[in-house]
Amino acid sequence: MKTYIVDSFTNQAFKGNPAGVCFPEHEIDEQKMLLIAHELGLSETAFVRKTDDEHTFAIRYFSPKKEIPLCGHATLASAKVLFKQTDAERIRFLTHENVELLVGRNGEDIVMEFPVYDTIAATAPVAMLQALGLSEITNTVYSPKNKIIVLEINDTKIVAELKPDFDALLRSYDGINGVLITARAYNDGYDFHYRYFWPWAGTNEDPVTGGVQTFLAKYWGQKLDKKALRAFQSSSRTGAMSLILQGDKVLLTSQAVIILEGSINLFDSII
């Protein structure tokens, strides 16, 4: 099975967020996809298959722990590989939940059209704040669609320096996929910074997360009264993207770098 590793939301190798991209020639079951994602050990691995439409592809995403409904960096990684293989200017992905994702290219930039979801007011338990090392927060909301808690704080430096106790973080809350920490940025070319911790559903930290912009772009767009935003994820690998809100859609623009191309050997007797 043809397989790639692609660093997304960056134009530099070994930065951004590495995603696996697999192109099975025939259907493989969910357990095998999960095993392959676990073997690669990346935040997510995408499995991409052709459809009857030349420029439409079915896509599924797996973390090392479970299937993920929507993943930004693995979509970007998949598009990077497909655009390398074809002269198409636009391609269309259909997720396992039948969400349509339109993706285009503009030079080295890749532009993804994602849905926009609402957030609701929420309260973060003290145990969660303690596990994150936060003594004060500005606001808390929850994304029901994504099952993610969002904690806004007032200092991007604190966001970058967080060192959570992940065992305590897992014990602090049940039934969510992750917790996102964000802060407004000043004078650095970005509108906001963020980091995303998700030991409930994937790895401890997702280095650069595009899927959260389905609700985070609207959250900051309303607070800052802006339709065009720049986001920076201050993980150790770092990554960035440009965002444009268009009604019930958000456009994410960034780049990606293919760093590995090879094949995975599938032996039914083993997996």
C-alpha cells in the first residue's frame, strides 16, 4: 500500500504536524486501519481511496487510538500528495460522515474549505486547570460537534510554556476528545495562538491542528470582529495557517512538505 509521511501547516521539513497518508487499492477494515495508524504513531493517518469521479476521493482518519471524524492536517497532507500526482486545481474529499471538503491550490499554498460549528458556554473543572498548570482563565466554551473544551487565557507566552500532567488531565474529565488552550496575540503577525491536548482520543498533544478551526475561527472572528485571521500553534514543532470566514464555511490556507514515500506491506496472516 503506497504510503507517505507529510509535514502539514509548514513549509519546512520536520516542522508542523506529520501525518500519514495511505492509498489502499481495495477496501481494508477499520481494525487494520487502526493498527496501521498505531504502527505509524502519528497524530493521524489518512486513508484515501478513489471514487468514480476523477477528482473526488473518500477519506478516513485514524489516530493511534480511534477513528477521527475530521482532521485538518491529514486532509492537507493528502491534498499535497494528490496535487503532486495530478494537474487538477481542485479536488474533493468525502469523509466517513459524508462531509464534503473542497480543496484547491494556489502555487505552493493549499486552501481547504471546512464547515463551521458553534460553541456553547461551559465550565472547566478545577482538576483540569491544575493538570494543565493554569491558575487563571478568561473564558471557557465547548464544541459539542467536536467534543472539545476551549480555555481562553490572556497570555500567549503561557500557552507556549504549558507542560501538562497528562495522567491527571485524563482523570480530570470524561467523554471529551480534547482540550484547547488559546490566547489573543499582539504584534507578532498573528491574531491568536493555541495548543491542543487530546490524550482522550489520540496522542498527548497534536502539534498543529486544522480541524479545530471549524469552531475556533468563528470564536476569534466574533471576538475580534474579523473575517480574515492568522493562527499560530505554539507547540514545540510550531505551525501556522491563514483563515477566512465565509458564512457557514472557513477557508484554511497553508503549505505542506512530503518527507517520506514508500509502501506498507499488508500480510493478512499478521494483521
